[in-house]
Amino acid sequence: MKKYFVGFLLLGALNSVHAESIMRNYYTVVSNEFNKDVKVGTCLLSGKVVDMNGNPIQSGTIANLDRSRSCITDAKGNYSMVLSSKDTAIFFYHENYGEIVIWKFEFKSQHQVVINFFSDEISDLPIMVEKPVIYLYSDTETDVEIVLNHDALSFTYPVYNKGWNVQTTSAGGLLDKSTGKEYPYLFWEACLTESRRQGKSNSLNYKSENNLVQGFLIKSDSTVSFLEHSLSKLGLNEKEQTDFITYWAPRMIQKEFAFVQFLVDEEYETSIAGLTVNPKPDSQRRIYMLFTPLEKPFVFLEYETQILPSFSRKGLTLIEWGGSELGNPQLVP
Amino acid sequence: MKNLFLLSVAICYSQLLIAGDISVLNQNYIIVSDEFSSEVPVGKCLVVGTIQETTFDYMTASREQVPLAGGLVSTLDRKKTATSDTDGKFKLLLDSKDTSLFFFKKSFEEIVIWKYIFKSQHKVTINFLPGINSAMMTVDKPVIYLYSDSELKTEIQFTCKGALTFTYPEYNDKWEITVNQNKITEIKSGKTYPYLFWEAETNELEFEIENQTMNGFLIKTDSVVVFLENSLATLGLNSTEQTDFITFWAPRIISKPYALVQFFIDDLYQEKISEMTITPTPDAIRRVFMMFTPLESEEINLTVLPQKLNSFERKGFTVVEWGGSEISTSNLIP
């Protein structure tokens, strides 16, 4: 019995835990035995996928990481497939359920392995559009009106009343006409819903084209240099970079890895919030960062390194940055 | 993450609710029954019940309730207290004048039952279902601004409570910088920064409370911006510092209708949060740390006296630091 329980050992230690720290998606290796009927060089894998209430999950995908071998769960949640004994990792994926990855598993030749998956349904979680701050710069004192096209503002500073009416100051600050006070930037925050179902209104997720996403998979111990480099490229000055990095970096280093995508300019406009500025700035840069802390350097989506557009400041310049932490970077594979 | 967290709790309680025919006043406790009993003396009310923690079995993917021993059940004034036994059971004789009861156990969430009428000669059965309370708090975002009219080479060292989780620019035993006007230049890299940043995790933070009295503020959070602007202006923060402070903290404070706030200023900051040495010694220094707890209700078992905030005058080489920490309500029940 003991040797079948490799997968269990870890779980066994967690066997009885507080409800709040419930691991929502996990697997158990039920058995792993020699079977002479299985061809040399292959491994027969089967099992069942159920939700956290024990109900079968139908139409889920079980596949190896390059998806060269995959199968779909039936109405009873059962699946069965033949792997190569060279395969070392498999995953479970379903649009509506949490994904599960099994890493570094030895699928031995002529073995029959039974692995059950337990996966929890994904809900559309509310997510915060966090801390967009807007800086405005001008060589001459200029009156500017800024209107945000967003109807679920949760906090603004200074108070937003159908718009902000400000005057740029020589020191790079903003004089708010309604309060008569000077501020270094304008601040707003809002609430959206995270949904992996694409095209849902008021929802936010990684942008993809033909199931291909532009982004970065980073080791979180390089977060600071990654951000400094990316934000410089995108045209943020040292003050703006510091504001950005001190806000986001502590959150991005929570896990060993992170997936990051920047929504820049038009994508910011369409995905986060439209902005009407009067007079129109001579140069404008808006940067929104989506990120997900990850335990493992693996995302379900296919991605390529994002190319960041450069930016040069001139005349009346508007800079805005914000971001959101997303729970699920995964798109339909 | 927090959202997920709440969701899983909500799910397990909703399952519980289906299980029994019980009246539910709140999700983390259940009034199982409230009945007349001739055995209870007049003017008294007997409260019995079980404290259970929810555990999860990974082999069967099932949740179950297990008894929690050593939990404190008490009236708010702590005149009547009981502790749960190994079966999680407790028994407590209250006066029928009592109106509130709380559960407390370290590392679990505290549960307060407000305004319950404990009727004379009644026996009430209440089950508590506390969730776990993660004890770590973050010393969030202390930022240090430095100002000098002429270029000044400066060295800063500090030791904080708990463990540093993030610094920017990177802190290696010290920051070596030059200060000119409001700009900070790190000598090593030559890069400029508007402020120095550090963050830490600790489990040692508590409000300063003496004899159930605290110098602080109980505020309605819809007025938090005005409250902070006034307080911070009094404390001598300039508009950039105020804006940085308010845009960081106000969105968190408004999560509930009320909040308890206490500032640790200067010496208390040095003693409770971080001991800082700056060479040369600043001509003026102001350090402001805000402790706060968002609250559902303004009824708390504390007398809150308005904290005196003294002003501050900038001169010469000036250093301003601010930070804060959200304190869980369990720290209000020491």
C-alpha cells in the first residue's frame, strides 16, 4: 500500500485543516501498479474528476503539458488515456472549474495509474481596479478638465464630481478648482468582475488574440528590475516608477512567480476606462498592469513576450497607471 | 485573495444551514434554542453551547465540525466568563440584564453577539463556529520623505518590529543617499526617488489601551477623507504627503461603516514600529503611524477619548515618515 501513497503524503499532513485554508483544487493518486497488458514505453492513466461536493465533472480536459495527448471526461467524470512513460506532468482543465497540475510525476512504463481530481467551481470574483493615478504636466499653467468614463467609482481623491477641473502647476502638481488645494496626482478606484468567459461586460481578464497572449512570466525575485525596466521603456519617470513599484511590487512577490500583462493606451481605454481630457494632451500614456502570482512557472494560456511601446513627452502630458491582481490567468487552451 | 477566503467560509456555512432546523442570527454563531426553564433562577439566564471549528478532510472532500477546547465565552465586561471543555462545551450563567456575549480564542476570529435579550429563567443554547484568524499584520507602506535646502549626504538605518518584506530602493543594512530639496538620490545607483519605502510583517502590534480607555478616534468612515485631511494637516504633513497617505489608506478604511483609529507619533513610532537612526540628525522630524480597525458597529467595549495631535514645524533638514496597519478586532479583546 505504502508506495501508492506518494501523492497522499503531502495531503495526509493537511488531512484535517481549518476550513478557511481549504485547498480548493487537488488530486489523489489512488493506485500505481505494474500491468503487463500495458505496452512497453507507455503508461495507462485513468480516474475520475469530481467537484467539491462529489458530483462528476463532465467535459473536462486531461492532458499532458504540450497537449500532445489529451482526453475528455465523460458524464460520470471518468477519463482514461495512454501516456508515454516519458511524460512527467499532466493537468486538468475546465472552463468553469479550477485547474490542477500534477508536476514531476513518474509515469512508469507498463504501469496503470489511477488519479482522481477534486476541483471547485470558479465564481466570477469582484476585482478592484486599483489605484489608477493620473499625473498631468505642462510647462505653462493650463486649465484642464478630465472626465472618466466609468460608472462604478468606489473612491476618488480629490472628490470627483462629473469630472475634475484642475490647473497644472509649475512644480508638476495639480490645483483642484473645487477644493482650491494642490495635489500631486488625481486618484480613482473602481470595482469590476473577473470572468474567464470572454466578452462579458464589465469583466476583466488577460487580453488574447487567437488564444495567444502577450505578457511576461517572471520570477518574482526579479520583480523590481523587471518593473523598472518595463516602466522605463513605457516612459514613466523615476517618481512615477517609484509610486508604481512601491504599490505593486510587495503584492507581486507573494509567490515565486508571476504572470504580467500591460494594457497600454487604447487597450486601457477600451478595457478599463475611457478618459476625456480637455484640452487634449500633446502626449498621453496610460498603463494598466494585470498580474497573477503563481506557485509554478506555468500558465495554461499560450503566451509570447509582450512588446512594450516607447513614449516621449511633449507639451501637456498626461500619465496614468493602475492595475489589478487576477486570480486566474488561464484562458481556454 | 481575501475574496476567495470569504467565499469559502460562506460556502461552508451555507452547507451547515441546510443541515439543521435552526434559527440563524449571524453566520459564525447559531442560536440553537431559547426556552423557559424553571430550573434557572429568576433574574438569571443560563447559556450553554458548543464551540466548533470547521475542518476539511482531503481524502473524502468533506467538511466537518470538531469541538474546540479552551475558547473563552464572556460578557463584554468580563464579569462572567466560561471556557470550553475538551468537548467544546461551555456553560455560563448570565444576568437577564446582560445583552452581549463574545467568544475569544487566540488565532481564531472573535465573535460578538450584540443586543441579545437573555430572558429571565431561560436556557439559551448557542453554538459558536469561529473561523481562523491569521495573526500576521502588515506594517504597511512606511514611506520616508527627506527635505533639505542644500545637498546633504545622509545615512539611514532602522530596525523594525517583525520581518522586512519589501524595501525600495533596496535596503542593505542602511540607505546611503543624498538629499537635495525634495529629491533623494541613492549614492550607489545614482537614481532618484521621491521617498524611501519599506514594509514588514509582524504579530506584535496592538492599540495602546489602558483600563479599557483609548486615546484615539471612532469615526464614521463616510467622513474619513475630511478626518484624515484635518488630522494630517494638524500633524504637519504637506499636501503631497497627505495625498499619498489618503489614497493609500482611505480605500481600505471605507470597507466598513465605522473605524477605530489611533496614531503612533514620533516617540511611540520609534518604540513600537521602527527605531531609526539618521546621520546627520534632522533639524525636524515627524513620524506618523496609523493603527486602525474597520468596524460594523460603533458599539465597542472601550472608552475612546480624542487623541491630542500636536503640530510640527519644518525647518532645515526635515524628515517625514508615515505608515500604518490594519488591526483585527480581536486585538480589542485582550
